[in-house]
Amino acid sequence: KAGVTQTPRYLIKTRGQQVTLSCSPISGHRSVSWYQQTPGQGLQFLFEYFSETQRNKGNFPGRFSGRQFSNSRSEMNVSTLELGDSALYLCASSLWTSGGASIYEQYFGPGTRLTVT
Amino acid sequence: LAKTTQPISMDSYEGQEVNITCSHNNIATNDYITWYQQFPSQGPRFIIQGYKTKVTNEVASLFIPADRKSSTLSLPRVSLSDTAVYYCLVGLTIFGAGTRLFVKA
């Protein structure tokens, strides 16, 4: 079974530009989460989508947005890029969550390395 | 809001058992605890997940006390290839800062 794929793997942008990153989850997985990883802040949760609906959102400014399509593929967008947005952006997919008690074995993609100059 | 704390680094020798503890005092009732392994330039890899008591799979064990305010990842008989950074994740949103494990020959 193919794993989580993320495109592009590497990206260089300049301040003020906007960027769109793509994530294709494992076939059959309906939940997609995004994380930002930096040396200073570690792994930080951005948002989670399930069946095209955003269910959770981390503490990031509105410049960070995302969406999920009917085939569970997801994109995240960062507008008006800042130098501090340079990071590894990771996408993870999981099969499902069950009612009030969450059960989610997440599988991560290799990430997109974004450099803002 | 839950906050997690892990040791920054640990050293071990091949063949030893390694225990890494994560404290999460404000864990929510619904949150599961998951541990990941990460190598440089790769995404985190799932190791084990649990809610309470003990969970064991083919690569690790996870111990969670009744109050669920901490969890301990146990790696039996580590090898050089286990040198990596290990993260605990509480729920979906709160990652620990990671523990860098260095296994020596």
C-alpha cells in the first residue's frame, strides 16, 4: 500500500509570496493532519481535516489555511510568507476516529521543506 | 491546555533496554498517547499508541499509569539503528520536544 505522499518535497519562496502544499493520504484514510516542524519550536499542530471538514485547528495565524477534497487529498496554503515560516511541513493521515475516544494511528509523509528568503 | 515534557537526550549501549518518559499533566479524558520515531530528513514513524495500562507490540511497550499524567516508552534491546529522536504525542495536537537517543556500540 502506498504511503502518504507530499508534493513538492522542496520549495524556495520569497517573503510576501504565497505557497500551496499538497498531501495525498494513504488510500482509505479519511483524516489528514498538518504539522510544522522547526528546530526552535519542534512539531506544532496546524489543523486536521476529516471528510472535507476542518475539525481541529492549532494556534497559527489566519495566513495558514487548508482544505480537504472529496478524495481525502489535502492542501495547505500559506499567504504573505514570512522568514519564520521556513520549516518542514508534515502531513499525516489516519483511518478514522471513533466517537468521543479517539483512536488514530497516524502515518506521516516525508514532508515539504519550505525555505523563505 | 496539555503540555508535555520529555528528556532532551539519552545515551545507551546496544542490547540494553531504554525507557523514555513523557509527562503530560493536563491530558484530556479523550486523548490517546502516541510515540513516534524520527530519523533526519524523514517524517515521524509510528511506534506505539495507548490509552492506559500497558500496551506491547513487536517493537516496543508503552506503560501508562492510572492517572495518565505520564507515559513511558520502553525499547527492549536497542541496536545502533535505534539512534533517532523519539516524540510523544498527546491527542492529535501536543507533541513533546523530542528525546534524542544515541545508541553506542
